[in-house]
Amino acid sequence: MKLSARNQLKGVVTNIDVGAVNVEVTVEVSPNVELTSILTKKSCEYLGLAVGKEAVLVIKASNVMVATE
């Protein structure tokens, strides 16, 4: 599969928090670095996501905001 999104981070699923409609999936991309994505339950099931399974996070955004205090 080819994607136009160049920001792809491989990692391992560390947590899946199932809600009424959506699922929050946390992926560890390097030691002590985790990213979380929210997707539908249907998509989570389709992808076969499970804790311990490898996954690729694909990030395509025209804006990335940075803030400081």
C-alpha cells in the first residue's frame, strides 16, 4: 500500500479503551513515548487491533499547533 502521508510511526498497541461509540487506542512508538488515536469501534474491529499487536500510526495534517505557557 502506498500513502501520500509521509509521517508514519510504527509501534505496539499498549491500551484500548472502549467507549459507547468510539475506541481510544494508545500506541507506544518508542520507549516511554505514546500516541493516542480515537476511532470508531467498527474500525478497531476491522483492523483487528489488540494490546501487544504492532500498528502503524499515519499522520497527515496541514496544521500542527504548538503551545507553551
